[in-house]
Amino acid sequence: MSLTSTVTGDAQIITVNADRIDAAMAIQFKEDMRSETDGGPERVILDLSGVSFIDSSGLGAIVASMKQLGGARRLDLAGLTPVVEKVFRLTRMDTVFNLFPSLDDALTEDAG
């Protein structure tokens, strides 16, 4: 799985460079997220704008990534496509994560 990471101000932006996060990729996603987010700012924004499909394993991998950040850090999600956003809403994960329509929205939002 390909992730790219940049730090902007007080946030780390991690972009998923894949069109799906599913059972075949979930373990690798968790490992890559762990290595990318080891240390760094307390706010991590996961840019999902390139992801067009996610299944329960992918959802679980994102939740696991949030948990491994620890209590002081948080994971926000940005750029969810309609299909991916629907999965988050149906599973009520939209109550766990801050969801932003785009990366720009996430960056301009002062959710601190």
C-alpha cells in the first residue's frame, strides 16, 4: 500500500495512494500507518480522496490506526468519496471520526 506523508503547520497529512482499502490491504495499511505516524504532530489527517472502495477490514484498519496514535493524538478523515462516506455513516463511524469534505476543509477547520 502506498502512503505519502507531509507535515503542514500542526498537522500531519497522510494521503492514501490506492483506490481501495480492503481485506487484502488492511494489514499492510496498519503497518504503514504505524510507521508513518510514529511521533509527529498530535493531529493526523488521513486523505482518502483517492479511495473509491472500503470494506469492513479497511474500516477496522483505520480504527486500529486511530487507536495506535494514543489518547493525546487524533485522526481526522478528509476527502471521502460518496461510497466511502456511506460506509462510515452506516457503521456510525462518523460519530468516532471528524469527517471533512476535502483536505482543504480539514486544514482550515480549527477542530482543536
